[in-house]
Amino acid sequence: MCKGVAITGMGAISAIGNNVQENYDALISGKIGISKISKIDTVHKDDIMVGEIEMTNAELKKQLGIATEEAISRTALLAMLAADEALSQAGITDVNDCETGLISGTTVGGMDQSEKYYFEYFDSDKNWGHINGLHAGDSTQKLAAHLGLAESFVSTISTACSSAANAIMLGARMIKSGQLDRVIVGGTDSLSKFTINGFKTLMIQSDTYNTPFDDERKGLNLGEAAAYIILESDKIVERNKREVLAYVKGYGNANDAFHQTASSENGDGAVLAMEKAFQVSGLNPSDIDYVNAHGTATPNNDLSEGRALLRTFGKNVPEFSSTKAFTGHTLAVAGGIEAVYSVLALQNNIIYPNLNFKTPMKEFNLLPQTTVKQKELRNVLSNSFGFGGNCSTLIFSKEA
């Protein structure tokens, strides 16, 4: 049995950076990636703000060495770029040198490509080959092929906004049980008309910068991103003399079974997820030095999560902040990109600012960290809560 689940590599691309270092630089300098829509032809482009990645599909393909005419979703392209960086940082040149798996979370899948042909659906003369790339697993399959993974465990998780967190959780469990030696885990989602229209219908998108945990919050900004981390067993770490960035110490998943899209007002699922993560890790709430909150800036989430934090930590809620004011809500990738941010926080002993906060919520006396703060960190807790009540919590630590 593996004692510690080590993180040996990370890769990320988001609205605030095309790699991990650029993301970190933006987080500590206060550079945000929220803007008006520029790359999607939607009637809502002047109504809302989003977190867009600057690189076009053509630029992504060029960097990846993919023929420009090849039909491939933006979701898959982003995944390839982030996973390549993670493997490179880990120093992995042969991805098949041990039992290696891939677990990727997504919600958009290939919709960014298929939706272009919506109004031409009944034209029998059209080539409908792009439909084959619509399903969520397509981006995972393309990523596995890009990485050169041979016969191995490859799986896709789609549990809305907790997808990448659940991918990390499953990967950690498979390493601890000895089923795999290494797992590439995370998630990828591009912006699409489908998600923009869907969240517009829910009336939870903001027409300005999102303001997590602020009493005047108006809603979220959708974002796009991809983020992957490399998990390796202690056997592989010792064999290859890997530098360990951090450890996946604890994890928990629960469902508050309350509503299709809303969290329960008292955060029942969130509390259960955090409690399970503590049980797995062997840590106590008092051991947590920083909470990277889900913090979507929607009226429902921030109230529910705030109450869950109070129920879990009591009067001693540690410093917390939401980084979604930087990137927007990246849906399936949220737990992945924020896992990268959590590890960076541990490495640099830094707490990120909760941008745009002005007015405390009237329901409780909780104030997020609003400026960059230097603090010795040992354990960071990260929350990711998805539609359908799917709540997940991860704990990252400096020690196994």
C-alpha cells in the first residue's frame, strides 16, 4: 500500500496565464482575466463578462504541432497544452514506464465544435463527422493519444463543477490502493454558446466583475481553462528521485440531495465533504492554514459555503479566498486549476486575495482575505461544489 500520494508535476492554462508560472504571477500581482466576450459569436457578448484564454485554436494547434485543418475541440487542445506542461515539470519522458492512468474531468466536451452546425442540422449534404467529437470522453481519448498512453486506465468524470476535484480524488485512491503507480488527473473545459446560454437561463451570470462573498454579488463569470497534476506513488518517487511539490493528503465527496442546481442553504453537502476529507487525512480543522473556497459569487453558493465553513471550523475559520475573481468559474476545471493554485500557495507560503470584495454579507460575520498575505502554510483545503449537489473537498499538504 502506498503511504503518500505525491504531486510531482503541474500544468495549467487559464484566462490569467498560458502556464503555471504565468498563473501564479497573475495571482500575486492582482492581474485579472475577466473581460467582454471576443472569441465567440453570441448575442450575449455585450451582456456578460467571461474569463477567455487569449490563444486562438489556430495558435494552440501550432504550439502543439497539430495540422490546422484537423477537426478537434478547443476543450481537447487546452487539455493537451496543460498536460504536456505537467509531464515536463515532472521530468517524465516515457509516460508508459510504469502503470500510468489518465482521469480527466469535463462538462463542455466537444460542444464548442458541434454547436457551430446547429442551424444546419437538417441539411443532408453536410458532413456530420464532428458529432463524433461531441461526447465528454472524446477530449480524454484525444489527450491520451496525444500523450502516447498505451494500454492503461483512461476515464472521464463529469460531475459538473466538481469534476476535476473528483478526478484527483479517484486518482489518489487508485494510487493508495496500488492499482496505479502514476495518474495524470485534472480537467478541461472551453467556453461555448451552450454553457453561456445555459447559465444565462439560470440568471446567475454577472455583467461585471464577479465579487465572491460580497453582499452585493450579482453572479459568476464563466471561464475556460485546463489544469492537470501528476500523482505518483512513493515507490515511483523513490525510484526516479522525484522532487515532490506537495501531497494529496485528504479528500471527500458528498451530496446534499437538495436541488438540481442550488446548494442547500446550510451547506449540508459541503460540510459532509469537508468532514470526509478530514477523516481521510487524519487532520483536524485546526490544522488547515488556508481555504481556497469554491466562491462562485452567486447568491446561493456564497451563502451556503459560508455557512458550511462556520459549521466546520466554528469561530476559527482560517483565512479563505476565492480565486474565481481572477479566472472566472471554469466549471469542470475548477477543482483542477485551484489544486494547482493550492500547491503554489503551499510552495510559496502565500494566501491569494479575494478580489472585488467591498461589503460583508449580512447573514454572517465572515471576511475573506482581500490582500496577498505571506504565511507559513502546512495544509490547504480546496472546495469544489457542482450541480446536482455534488460536493468535493481536497486537502493538500507539505508532508505525506
